Amino acid sequence: MGRTQDLGARGPNSVVTAGPWNGRDSYIAETAVTLDRLTAKIERLEQREEALKARVAELIEHAQQASRLQALAESLRNSRDYKLDEIIRQVKDTRGRLDAIEGPRSEYAALTYRSFIAVDRKLAEISASLTRSARFAGWLQASGVVIGLVAVTAGALFAGRVF
């Protein structure tokens, strides 16, 4: 066995650049370079794919958050609308009750007291009048008792002198 054959000229990187198999080696070298380029391109594409997957996940999260915010806004709008409808219903109910209390509108022009303030004043006057009447009745009752006692005493005195 012997020594290694030195086939072809070597370049600065110890790569055989010339020799009898130059056609086959150049094909293999070109194929190797192409495979290296493809491998590098695949790695770049895989990295890009990972970056895109992360971006898509981020976009999905933003879309879900936007969907949740939209659902919240719709819920708040529905709640507000429900509350307004409820208030309108209560106002209509109260107005109907007040109309029933006040009576027909055609008779309203002939009324003496047209507001709650006027009715309240009149009720206060009536209450004060009743209070005065009650005090006067109490005074009359007390004075009636006193007059009765005086009359009984006078009658007893008079009866004692006469009989």
C-alpha cells in the first residue's frame, strides 16, 4: 500500500479544483452547495414560520380581547336600554295613577286647587282649624265642668239656706 495519491491541483483551502474526475466532482460540489443553500433557506423559513406563529397567536389574542370588549360594550348598552325602558314604564305607570287621582282633564280647569302645593296649604289650614276647634272644645268642656261645680255648690248653698 503505499502513499496517498495526489490527484489534481489543490486550491488554497485544500479543495481539489482540478483532476480527471472534474465533471463528477463539480456536480457533487454544486449539489452540495445547493443542498447547503436549501438547508439554510429551510432554517430561515422555519425561523420565519415560528415568528409568524407567534405573531398569529398575538393577533388571535388581540382579536379575542376585542371580541370580549365588544361583548362588554353590547352588554352595557343592553343594560342601559333596559334601565331606560324600565324608567319609562315606571313614569308611565305613575302618570296613569296620577291621572286617575286627578280625574278627567276637562274638569281640571274648574278646580280651585291646581297644584299639590295649593292642596297642601289648604290641608294645613284645615288642620290648624281643627286643632283650634279641638282646643276650644276642650276649653268649653273644662269650663262646663267648672260651671257645673259652681252651680252644684251654689245649689247646695241655696238648698241649705232654704230648707
